[in-house]
Amino acid sequence: MDVLSGFLTYSATRSAISSASLSASPLQIGVSSTYTILFTLGQPLTASSAIVVGLPVDYQGRVGGCSPSPCTVSSSNVIFTNVPTTVSTAITLTLTSVTNPLTIGTTNSLTLYTLYSSSQATSIVEYTNTGLTVNLVARVIPSANIVITSTSQVVSYFPASFTLTITNVNQLPANVYLQVKIPTEITVSVSQLNC
């Protein structure tokens, strides 16, 4: 209370969601995956509230669906309406048919926030914009995509030539290199390598 004017003043602040987690499967780059977000409400909501999952640039346009319904997917966010409203309610949100980004390692964080009213995009109650990440790994090349042939008969301790034909499943940027691990039992003449 301001003693001089006799007015009550207050300052509204947004709460931070502190118990949110994200899991995904599978975690290979470029494949279709399912993302599960778990969190707990810290502030009460109304029946017309919403939960929004904001998508960083590397996820925009890569989410195919969501649950529970009703929910809508746009290129930059996923909005869940008809959400639980009680404090301490544990909530599970699912993003389906997510095409994983093509970069190996930790992704940029999704943003998660609740809206007091789904019709007011600025009525944010709680939010978090850190920690909702996954660690993506390279796609495994199926053994059917690797063919090894020999131009000569393969006999122990006798020189042979091998050709490896690999059909890659990973999208690669320019100037990358392919590393082939040769077992120590096989001696390779560097001067005889051809790519």
C-alpha cells in the first residue's frame, strides 16, 4: 500500500514451470519420432485456458500431430485447449510424427507455457524455455545398404581386393568425410586405396 496516496499497488509476475521434461523416441536424426512432454501445473487456470508448445526454428513445420485433443499444430507452435485447470495436476502432452532435425547432438529447447485464456495470446501464466531438449544421434545404416564384394578369391594370408558400396541414409552437408573401420586382422596397403 502506498501510504502517501492511499492506493494499493501490486505487481503481477509469471511463474516458471520447474518440473517439465521431454522425451523422444526414436532419437535418430531425420526420422519420424514421438515427443512426450511431462509437467505439473503450478498456477490455477480457467476452463478457457490453453497450453502452448513453442517450436524453435529447427522444429518449425516438422510436427505432424498432437494429443490429447483438442489441439492444433501450426508451423511455429502446438496449442492444446480444454486443459486441466487444477494446481499440481500432472499433464502429459504428445507431439506425433515429428521429423527430427538433421543435426546430431542436443537440440534447441522447445518453449512451454500456459495461457489464462486461449483467445488472448499474451495472457501467459507459467512458462519455461530451457531444458526441453533431446540428444539426437546419427541414423544407423542398415546392413542391407552395405555391400562388400571381392574381385578375387578370398583366401587366408593371400592378397585380395574388396569393394564397399554404401547406400547412405544420413543427409550430409558438403565437405564431410566417410570413415570405414577395418578390423586389425586385415592389413591394408594405403597405396592401394581407391575412393
